Amino acid sequence: MGRYKSVLDAEQDARELPFTVDIPIPADGISRRMDKLTHWLSIHAKGYWAQHAKTVDGQHMVGFHFSSPWDAKNFEDWLKSEEMLK
């Protein structure tokens, strides 16, 4: 049930948190970077947000879902300024 529940949670979040920023997961993983990402979100995101792993056209991704378009835009801008995932 656990894996199926996570799929249902991701589908529900996609409906309820319609603003999404997808980040490709590099070959060496994202674990240390994920701490920095979630730390930034805990300080700067004003609305609700959630994250879910997914695969798009064979590429592993992390989808960050936001209730606020401003949070999604600020997060995306921060990612670009930090060059976090290069």
C-alpha cells in the first residue's frame, strides 16, 4: 500500500498545488542538494508546498508543487541564481 499511497499523494498534490517546478536529478544524485533546497523553502515559501519524485521521458525528476505562483517563481529564480544543479 505504501507505494500506491505515494502515487495518490502525488496526484492529489498536483491537483491542489498547481504551480510546479521540475528539477532533473543528476547522475550523482541530489541528496546533499536536497537539504539546501528544502532549507530554502522552509524559510522563503509562504504557502504550502510538496515534493515528489517522478520520471518524465526516462529522466528522473523531483517535482516541487506550490500553492502560490509567487513561491514557484521565487524558487525557480533562486535555483537559476544559485546554479544549484549544474
